Amino acid sequence: MTVIGLTGGSGAGKGYVSQSFETLGIHSLDTDKVSRAVCLPGMPCLREIADSFGGSVILPDGTLDRRGLGAIVFADEEKRLLLNSITHKHILAECRRWLGERAAAGDAAAIIDAPLLFESGFNVWCDWTVAVIADREVRIGRIMARDGISRESAANRIDCQPPEKFYIKRCDYIIYNNGTERADLQADLIWQMIRWV
């Protein structure tokens, strides 16, 4: 089974590209959703986060205060790296489990949609890597609309992430997704190239 790593910064539109690959019959696993699942009450990952960041990041109902934790880690690079070191191992274990299921089901390919594909080291499990990139202003607008945050907060989130050249240098393929380039057609072309290699 061919494993494709899909990555890119916040607001680039990886979700849309994942859907485009889905229409081609390629299932994808969204690591943002996995990160939420491994942080549910009672999960080991949540306990490690509470131990490292204190009880203030846990809401009264026992769930993770994502907004509060985000405010902490996006303002402090060292704390962001600490959070990543905690969550990555749990997310990667779930990704490997899911890939095993897809292989057992006989899938020709599967996608791991991971914003931190290279930072987590999961790229070594991928046969091919694809980055989705978009202009800064487009990304800011998407983040504001999606998360209901201010322009400044959206810009800060982008500034905490690697620049476009980080992805362009490391990935096998690049999809431009400003909303005018037909990202779905780019995904289709990439799949045609990958499947015949």
C-alpha cells in the first residue's frame, strides 16, 4: 500500500485536498482529529499534558481547554515543542494502527493528513509527500472564518509555523490552493503520477 503524507500550514486547505483524494478512492486520516481523540478524558495523553502544563488546561468537565492551551503554546516556542513531544507519540501510534487497517482492507493507497508531518518524523513512514500551500492573506481569512478568531490571532498562528519554502524543499509534490487553481485537478494529476511509478 502506498502511504501519502499530506501537509501544509494552517489555512492552506488540506481538508479540501483530502476530500479531493477521497473522491479518487483514497482514504485519509486527519491527524488533527486524532489529536483530539487522544486527548479525551481518561486518555494517557491528556494526563501527560495536565502533568506538564498544570490543571488550568483542564476544564471542569474533565476535557482539555484547547483554547487556553493554544494561547499558552502559540506564545511560547519552548512550550509548543513540549506539547508536540507529548502528543506526537500518541498520534503516531494511532496513525500506524489505522494504516494497518487500510492495508488489511486491501487499499492501494492511504493518506496521513498531518500539519506536522516532518516535525513529528512521520514522513519516514510515507512513500510520497504532498504539501498544500496558499497565500498568507488567503490563509488568514480561512483561519478567521473557521476558528472564529481575530486577524491578529490568525496571523500569529501562521507565524508560528514553517514558511512555504519549508514544504517546497521537503515535499515530492506541491498543490497550490488559493481557490483559483483547481486543487482537485492537481490532486488527480499527482495520484496519476504516483500510481504509475
